[in-house]
Amino acid sequence: MSDAPIIVTEGLGRDFGDKRALDVIDLALEAGAPIGLVGPNGAGKTTFFSVLCGFLRPTRGTVQVLGRPPLHRDVHGRVAILPQDAAFVRGVPVQSQLAMLAELQGFSAKAARAEAARVLQLVLLADAAKKSPEMLSHGMLKRIAIAQTFLGAPELVLLDEPTAGLDPATASEMKNLIRSLDKERTFVISSHNLQDIEELCGSVVILDRGKIVEHRKVAELVSRTSILTFRLEADPPEAIVAKLTAVALVTRVELGRPGERRLAVHFRDEGESGGNKTQIAVLQALTAAGIGMIEMTRGQSLQDKVIEMTRPGSA
Amino acid sequence: MRARRHIGVLVKQDLRYTFSSARGLLFLIFFGMFWGWVLSKLAGGLGEQLGTPQAGFLVTWLFDANVARLLQERPVTLAAYLVVAAMLTPLFAMLASCDQTATDLGTRHIRFLIPRVGRAEIFVARLIGASILTTIAQLLAGIAATIVALVVNKDPGQTGAIVAYGAQVTGFLIIYSLPIVALMSLISAAMASVGLALLVGVGGYAVLGVAMGLVPLKGAAATIVSFLVPGGLKPYLLQPELGPALAACAGALGYVALYSFLGWQVFRKRNA
């Protein structure tokens, strides 16, 4: 894969009436490790994908995918997308539909049938080849929709919520599939499941209210050593902030929003033993304050980071 | 070259879907049953009766003198078939072609296509697919009508003339149905729903027909309104002379160009 940007947007925006779904997006994404696209509902993720694929025209700004505008004929077959809500044709076996899509990508009729069978095998649905869409479950249809993104050799694959609606075992299989293919093509994955993004992606773009909040490597976003994150039985009292700040090396205490039952304690990183001592002291302070804890994480997950960055008023 | 291949693949899929879907089969069954019934009536002697001078008076009152002349001067079974078919072609063509890009847009199936083919290719392929379906239906009905006309014909010397006129009538009706298919390309792209496209197409056509009957327009206004839809060509098609019918066919192709262009303008700007 080349180092040239696969997606470049300049001043990109898309409005729906008075609502700005995408405000001003300036972005350059390079080929390579999978890229996550995250953000709360209404952040503009699906709109962004739709503009990249030419489903929607931008209201302002420009977008280039693989060096061309999205609908350019040179891009056909080189970009694949898992759309969130597109349906297959009723009454036609899924293998026939996949073969038709493969034919549109330049396969001969015979090769297209073989290609359709191959991608069905990839998503573990070879048995469903002769079935029409109305005979398949939602999860199976999702997998068929994923399968069509692997037809041929697209250089860029956009996956909008690839694991939503899948049972945990199947979701795990799909993630393994993405991992096994991410050396051959660049994935851009939009998902609310931030654990999936953290597991799969090398970098992440955080969108909020149509704007890019952050675009960085996942490793840079997720601090592993200097934060303790707690999931509590109840929202912690304000008074705990002062008690925890008094603990040695603690620099900042952050309470979650009401109802989140969350607490993050930031401390100065002075090596493993210092971290362990701080951890013990914080746990003792919580116990002394009678605060029940469900889970403690050393470090901060991507989910915590995204919640923090997209919290109203955080911009 | 690539565009032609893409269109071929999409047309093949379109026809396969039509002939395997309940909606496509229902259209063909309805179309076949209707013409089976009409042709059985014509075979039973109704055609011959329509060609008599007595029936000519009624036909002139119902239609116009040209239609009465058509029934008397041309093989009457086929002429009667042409009259009935010309009246019902818009309805049948709408039924056959109401789903061109409507399902693609309504179910967002188009999102699987757009990363692989151009919008123009999708639009053209759907238009061609619907045109092929209506052409096949008109061709089968025309062949059946010609066979009926040959069966009821009692003059062996007329066989060649009946076959030639059967081919002519079938050709006219195929061409006459194409503007309706093109009109439905515009409506289906605008509505993005098969049911709504059919309702708007049939409803709009019916409302225009009723309005033209109720509002006594005269002069240029009457001419302009009558030519808003291809139905304005019908009087030219239903004449015994070849010239006006050929002019009507040329006019029909003009409508095809206009409606297809408008349909494309709507489709290319639609969100997928």
C-alpha cells in the first residue's frame, strides 16, 4: 500500500436543511492500518461515509477518494462500503446478487460466481448461497453485506457499524476476518463499539456535531499508566474529589456525569511501584468513604477518552 | 466499453428479477389474461361486427370518423385490437415500468451499486430493462392478435396483408409504449417507491384525461394540453393511413427523449 492519502477532504460540509450534519471537515487519511471513525449519535459518521461514496453530494468543500472525486469511474470497484441500511433485492438468491456485483467489478460471469462463493465462505455463510434475502436473519444479511465489500480487491473498505446486530461469537469472527485482511487494504471502520475500534484500529478520527474533535493514533489517545478508571455502584459524592486529591502523586480527579457512576483518578507517572502505591492508596480512600466499586481499570480506555472529548461543553 | 458491459449486467439482473418476482409475474399474468379475454371476444365475431357500417356510426360517436374508417379499411380484428390497445397501453406500460429506480432508491439497494457503476449506467439499464419488458409483452400480444386475425379471416388472399398489418400494429404499439416507460423513469426516480410511482403515474394520467374531457379547451391551449402526455398522439395512431401513424411514432420518440432527460436530471441529483 502506498503512503499517499487515500481520503482527502478540504472544507467538506453537508447540510440537511438548516442542520449542519458535517461542518468543516479537513482531513487526510493515509493507507495502512485500519482507521476508526467514532463519535456520538448524530456526530456525522454515516453522513461522512455517504459523502465519501457519492451517496450524498457535499454542500461545500471538496473530497477526493484514491485521488479522485467519489463518483469518478476510476474509483469504481476500488472502494467498497458496508452501508448501514441498504437492502438486497428480494426473491433473488444472495449468491446471484453477489455474483452480479462481482460482474460489475469486471469479473466474467463464471469467475463472478466463484468470487461470490469465495466471499460467502469468508463470512461463514456458504450454506446460505441459494437462499434469498427474506429467508435470512438480520445478522446473516449483515454478514452478506460485509461479504460484498470483499469482492475483488478494493483498496479502501468503509465499514459502517460492522459488528452491530451480530452475536458475540460472529462479531469476533468478523473482527478476525478484518484483521486477516488489513494488510491488503485499508479499512475505515465506523462503530459505537469503541472496544472494537481499540482492538482493530491503528488510528482514530473522533467526530462530534459534524466536526473533527481529534485525529490521532489510538496508542497516543489511550493512556495506559497514569490513570485509574473506576466503575462504581453509585455516582460518587463530590467530597471524594478532595479526599483523593490528597493522596500522594494524584494530580486530578474527574467525576463522571450524573448516572455514569464513573470516576477517573489521574496521577503522576513515577514508575511501576509509585503507580502501585497510588493505586492502593486510592482504593483505601474509596473504601474508607464507603464507595462500592464494580470495576477498576489501570489506564483509560478509548471509550473513556471519547466520552471525555465529546462531552457537551468539552470543545 | 465498460459502461456497455455494466449496463448489460444490470439489464440481465433486472429482467431476471422481473421474471422471478411476484410483481413481474403478476403483471405478465394480468396482461396475458386481459388480452386472452379481449382476443377471445374478437375471435368470437366481435371484430367482424365492429367493421360493419352500422357499428361505424357508434364508433364515430365514441371515438371519431378516422377510427371508424380504420375499422372498415384495415383488417378489422387487428384494427379493433389496435384501438383497444392504444387506449390501454399507458396503463399496462405504467404497470410494467413503475419500478425502475424506485426500489433501488427506496430500499437503498443503490448503495451496493454506486461504488461499482455510474449513476447514468444504472438509470439507462433500468430504462432499457423496463422497455424490454413492455416490448416483450406487446410483442406477445401482437403475435396473438395476428394469429386470431388469421384464424377468423375467411379470405385466403388476405393472409399476407394481415401478417403485414399485424407487424405494423405491433410495432406502433411498442413505440407508443416507450414514452410511458420513459415517463415512469421520471416518476419512479422522483417518488422512490413503486406504489407511489404507480399511483402518481396512473392518477396523473387519469386526472389529465378527465380534466381534458371536462374543461372545454379550444385552439392552441387544447393542442398544448393534449400533447402534455403521449396520449395526444393517439388520434394519429388510429388512422388507416400510414403517414399520420408514422408521424405519431416519431413524436413518441420525441417524448422518450424528453422524459428520459427529465428522469435522468431527477435521478442524478437524488440522494442515494
